[in-house]
Amino acid sequence: NILLLGNDGEITEDGFFRTDTMIIVSINLQTNTVSMLSLPRDLYVYIPGWTMQRLNLAFVHGESVGWTDGGFGLMRQTIFYNLGINVHYYAMVSLDGFRAIVDAVGGINLAVDCAIQDLPLIGAEVPRDAVRVTEDGEYALPVGYYAMNGAEALWYARSRGNSSDFDRGRRQQQVLRGVWRQARDNGLLSSLPSLWAESQQYIQTNLTLDDLIPLIPLAANLNPNQIESYTFNRLYHTTPWTPPDGSNVQLPNPDQVRELMIEFYSPATESQTANEAATVFVYNGTNIPNLDLVAAERLNWEGIAAVPMGSAETTDYINTVLIDYTGRSKASSLGDIVGTLNIVGENIRVEPSPTRESDFVVILGETYNSCTEGGVLPVEMPPAGG
């Protein structure tokens, strides 16, 4: 279990940095799978020596008093006490480090399935494909597939203008996936030993090169649908609360959080294995560029093996269509595809085919919408030609 941290020390004026990004990456070498869990920065937890405080303060408290193993030592004890997860290693970057790592792999490609709207952010760049939408200077990044450099990816990862800290955790996991995929596709994983020394100027960590080398084969052969992603859901896993100091925190709901921790730690289930066995070809039935890439990545996020296939024979589809060539013999996968892409029943066609090249075909329409994240508000896009 590796704890990935991002701190805000470069933009705070009180000399007191907080770990606003906290993602646990759990690597299972027996099943060759990876799970990621984002921890909300405002999660109200018991920090040994400080009683109840926000989780993003544990690291700096540990640093300030010289806790055993420093900030990581106290953060590790806090996570173990409150969530039952034993974290073995950590790696922390600043905003500069984040930008440098993304640029070092040549930039990343990101599938944006929930449009984002926000102001420019300190230390980041508004993505070049974003559109200014308000007089106050807010920009919107519509649903689409985008290439981003480090500064643009930082805007995407930190933005919460029309969303929340919970959705931000999901987007930060997207960035991690993008960095891994770019490093794999560019052959950088095999160059890790030579890159390790250079990366030390950006990363604070207790990992050594000897710890990482055994993980290279897994990272090189991992498929996107073998990465499981978990986030807390506001109002289900947590309850908002204002303590006497007037801050805004999230109280963990014990039963629901325990359920999430068990799911995060458990090996792949039979249904997940079935999803991996089912294949989905995704075609773009619209004139919106690269929509098939967005939908395929959204399905892969849910553990469904999807392949973007480019444009459909025609690009005038209004509604998304799903063709089931299995004759409903893979009902679990069918249900997951329908739920993930929000496909209505009348647009599902069952056409059994023993000679099929894929189990399912999805043809995307203009009404495509796979944004199911709670708390994400619609963006204000200007009219076409405006």
C-alpha cells in the first residue's frame, strides 16, 4: 500500500502546508491488480496526540513534533487507526513536482466525462481547449478527450468550481492513470532506474529504487480495466458537520466506510472477472471528436474491457444505442454497461451472433452523458457561434 500525497505549501501564506491530495494505491501481486482509494481532505478523524482534526493536517503535525518516521509516521498511524489500512510507503509532491512529473512523461491524455467550470488557478494553466464562459473569467472544459501538459493537468486535478473535493479525488486518480499509461506507452517504465535519480528533486518518499523495480513488470502489463477506483461519496460515506471552531468537516459514517474499506481491500469478484471477459466495441455516432475514447475509458474505469473504434457508419445518432450480441447471456456486463453510460431500455437491441467480434457494441449519440458524480453542476457553455 503506497500513500500518494500532494501538498499546497507553494500557495499558502501561513507556512503551514496541508496534504489536500491523499490517494492510497494498493498493489496486489497475487491477482496482478491495482486499487486506488481517494481520501477526502476534510475527513474528520482521530489524530494521535491531537484528538479530532481534519485528515489533511496529520502529516504536518507529525513533521512539527518529530514523530517517529516524521509526518508519514503520524499519517500512517492515523489512517490505520481510523480506516484499518496499513500503509507501507508514501510519496509526496508539491505543485511544482506534479507539473514536472506530467511533463516528464510527455504530457497526458484525459477523458473528461464530467464537464468542468472554474476560474484560473494559481500555479496552473487553463487547458487550451477550455472556453471562457463568464465575465468573471471562468472557463469551461466540455466533455471530450484532451491532451494536457503538466500545468493544464494541474488545473483539471485541482479544480472544484462546479464540483467538490470528492469529485476532485476521482479526477486526480484519472491523472495518475494518465501518467502510468503515458509512461508505459512511451517505454519509460524500462528507463525507471535512470529516471529515478532525476525524480528525487520533485518527490519526497521512503520508497527506494529496489522497492520499485519488482513492480515494473506489473505496471508494464496492466490493463486499464484491472485498475479499480474507489472514492468516498458525500452524504453516504460521510456527513457534513461544523465543529465549534467554525470549519467545515466530513464525519465518516462507520458502517458505510467499513463497507468501502472491505470492498477496496477485497480481490476481484466473480462479477468483475466476468466484466473483464466481456468485450465492448465503442463507436462514435456523433460529430463530437473522440467521444468513443471518452466512453471507452469510462467503461474501463468500471472494469469493463472496452475498445474505442472511431466513427460509426453514420454520425447522426441522437441517442446512444447498445447492441447485445450475446443474447443476454452476459446479463451482468449488460447491466453495468447500461448503468455506466445511462442507456435507456428502448435503445438496447438484442441480436445474438455466434460469429461476433465483440460481445457488445455501443454507438454513441448526441445525448451521451456518463457523468454520474454527485455534486457536479452543469457548466455554462456559450451558444454555438457566440
